Amino acid sequence: MRLDKFLVVARIVKRREDSKEICELGNVTVNGRIAKGSREIKVGDKIIVQLRTRLIGLEIVEIPTRTVRKGEASNLYRLLFAEDLTKESKCQ
């Protein structure tokens, strides 16, 4: 599955267009390397996503073969960390 599609299916990002955009901007890394939206992902890959106000790290646990319900989306990955970037900018 493509990285940009996985981010939408796993409900990390709401829309596919947004997922493609953050990948194009270099805000997504897979296993420590900046990744394009077209990159094929696999189980065990570690992804770091920088959104506007959040930094999210996750490890892929399952690649879906069908549409996933909202309640099942979080079963696709293991959350490694989630940081709120707005708190850091207020402290400086």
C-alpha cells in the first residue's frame, strides 16, 4: 500500500490530498528517511509525521486489504509518540 493512502486509511490525515501534500513537503519519514507519498510501506516500518501542530511517530502493525472502519483504524499501527508542537513554541 502507498504511504499517502495508508495515512488516510489509518486516519492519521483526513484527506488524501492533505496526505500527498505533507509527503511532498518532506514532513513524513519512513525508517528515518524522507518519503514520498508513492512509497510502498510494509509491516514494521516506522513512520514519523509532522502535522501543523503535532509530531506523531508510529509503527505499522498491519496493512489493510479492505476498507477499515473508524474503530478499527487504530489497530493498523502502534503509536510510538505524539507531541504537541504548540507547547514548545510557547515556552521559547
